[in-house]
Amino acid sequence: MRVNFSSLHAAAWLTCTAAVLPGCMDYRAPLKAVTVTFKPASDEAPSGEAAPAEPGTGTSEPAESGGVGTLTGQIVYGGDPPALPPLFGAGADVRDAAVCAAEPIANESLVVDPATKGIAHVFIYLEKAPKGGVSPPAEGDAIFDQRGCVFRPHALLVRAKQKVLILSDDPIAHNTHTFPNRNKPFNQGIPPNERNGVALTYAAAERMPVEVKCDYHPWMRAWHLPLDHGFAALTDAQGKFSIAGLPAGTHKFKIVHEGREIERAYTVTIKAGDNPLTITLGAEKFTAQGAPGKRLRITADGLVMR
């Protein structure tokens, strides 16, 4: 088909002129070349600019090198830790004294290793799993035991939907009573010498550790932290911890001890590989909400008063 461009120019000129209708093209003008530049698709930000952080991932500034790293550290007490006396001594007049008062019951509200000043039972964790993190699923059941009228362990890190088996090595009855915020409370009796385990499952993750008590023996207290990811740790007897699979970048960790939020957003920059860290917490972190061990008192009839 042959097209007469002169005719087209004439028709366009009759219906539209650039002078009368702004934006109309003057078909008499020679056509100009148009240059189009194609750029390869990339997730990287332009040179010299930081890529924006994904909201709610826990990583605010991705590292340039990328990869994943392991945070290995220790949480230590700054200064001289207080010497906490036992909650009560052997032979105290408490319920089921033959079992519960056979030995002194230690005050576990602040456990500091005398050699390293490492603090035990401290949770350090991300509230949400970061994008790009590598977290293996939980394996097996978690064990929560009772011996000598004391919960073992005092603090427990679990996954949401992971089964917790509640055991007892005592020849007396206990009960396990949880006080969660996002899950249904659990309150069930534990038979004497229960070694098969009574099952407890947290359906959802919690933002803060869950307090656990025994209503029969009110000095018995523990903490559970159910999360839906593995970017968390619980310090051991020397205050040491390790969190693997963290994507390189800046993360904000929550640090909680005995249900108290010690640090809401402790910032750590992770690089690929090993990332050693020592976190020193001063005495003011533990005394601001009341001196450890001063909240519990055993009366003559064995009740705990706050």
C-alpha cells in the first residue's frame, strides 16, 4: 500500500495547528530521532545510594558485602553483682516441706557467673525474622522439668507450635500455669513422678517471654519465649549465646531478663562470617524496676508475698 505523506500533512494541518491547539504536532516539521537507553534489571540501588530497608524485617541497613553471619557473644554484669540469699533454707515451713525444703531454694532472679560475670537466663532475639535470614526448623520436643520444687530450666526458648513436654521428678503433685498475651493460658496439674510428659503447645509467637508458675508452690517461677523463627538465643550459665544465619546488615535486638525489657532495640551490625560481641549491662538495668530478689518473700505458712 502506498501512503501519500503530503496528503497526510495537508489533512493534519486542516484539523490542527500548533498555534491554535497547544500540544498538537506540526506534521510539516521533519521527524527527529528518538534515543532510548535500556538498563539491565537489578535489585541494587544506584551507585552512592543505600537501598531502602524492607519494613518489619529487622534489617534497617543491608551490608554491602551481603551473605549471612553468626553473632556469638556474652552478656556480662557491669560492676559487682549483688549476693542474693536463698528464697528459703532447708527445713523451712512450706507446703510439701519434705520435698520442697529438703535443700535451700536458690533465688534465680539474677544468676551471675562469679568468674566471668556472665548473666544467665537472658533472652536476646529479633521480634521478626529478617528477610534473607537462614533459620532451620526446630527439631524434637522441648523439655520442661521440675525437681525439688524448682522448674528446670528456669528459662526456655521454644518455637510456636513446637511441643513442650512438662515432666516432674518430684513425688508430689505440681501444676503448670502460664500467663501469655497472645496464646491461651495453660493451667494443668502435673502428677507425681510424671516422666512421660504433659504436652503444652504455644500456637503463636509472643513478643515478650511468658511467665510460668506453680499455684501449689508459689515460689516456683520460670519463663518461656515462643517465637516463629530461630533468630534468638538464651544465655547459658556463663552468659554466652550464639545466633546463626543472620543476613548481613544492621539488626535491632530485644534483650529481656526475668520479664523485664532491658533493651528494646540493641543495634548490632552483622557482617558475613563470625561476629563476636560482649554486651555489658550495668546494675541500673536491674535496679530500675526493683532490686532483684526483693519481690518475693516466704512467710511462715509458706506463701509468697509480693
